[in-house]
Amino acid sequence: MSLKDKEKWNKKYSAREPEDRQACDWLLENVGLLTGEGQALDLAMGEGRNALYLAERGYRVTGVDISEVGVARAQALARENNLTLNTVVADLDNYEIKENEYDLISCFYFLDRNLFPAIKKGLKPGGLLIYQTFNVDYLKYSGFKKEWVLATNELLREFQDWHVLNYREVDLAEEENAHAALVARK
């Protein structure tokens, strides 16, 4: 990412009302896998809806995002709800994920393939990865560049040596959304 990306996201968050606080559906659908124990890392957390949901479940959460506006909104929501949320304003291109630090790592609607090795190292053995982002079918609905979306089964291939607990690829034409979603245990 870049300064231009940071400015784009700050402007986007500043120009709208805070997003719906409900966690992403994929996280809610897999709530039965959440132990609520240990450290969680939410990458590209935006305004923090998924990070806050994990904190409500008992995780000690660190949320990382490039946008100061998004992070400030997440912190405000955490205070309003008496939750503890550690936040970091950082460009994920330069953010170091500590090795064997996390019991859960989540990432929603952000793709940087260079993070895959760091995610793999950052999860403790037995740790849970919850990942969802746009796939190639999304190109027909958006002006995205091809490198910003997953190829068919790309997440599945990338984490094939892990225990995949849940996986899907969907094209929701009525919502103009297409994504891949994975839950896997290291």
C-alpha cells in the first residue's frame, strides 16, 4: 500500500457514517470454532467490526489498518462497549507479524499475497485462520484489477497443508459480490 492508499481510506471513512457494527457473515457462520482464548490478529480491520466481535468473544485482539480514521472509530466503539482493543496504524506492506504469536488471525476483504507466509508463521500450531476476500468472479461487478482478487481455489491451494474446516467460493449476482472464504487450522 502507499500514502495514496492511506489517504483514500481515510477519506472514505471520513465521508460516511460508521459501518454496521455486525461482524462479517463468514465470522458469524463459524462462531462455533471460536474458543475466545488467546491472542487474535485482525488484518486490515477497517472500522473494527470483526476485531470488536472477537474481543467480545474473549480474545485479546490486535487490529491493524492503514487508516487512522478507521482505527479511531474502532477504538471509540471499543470504549463505548467496554472492550479492550489493541490497535496499530500501519501499512501491511511493512507490518511484521510476530512468529507463533496468535491463536487466531482474521482478514476480510483485503488481499496481499505477500502476507501469506507471515500469516503462516504468525499462527501458533493449532491456531485458526479466518479469511474472506474477493475472487475472480468479482471482476465482472467491479473495476478491480485482476491482481486484487483471488484465482479460483487460490486460498484452498495456499493453505492446502493445513486442516481446512470450512471453505466456499460464491458468486452473489444479486449483491454484485463474489468471494472466497476459508477457515483452516494450522
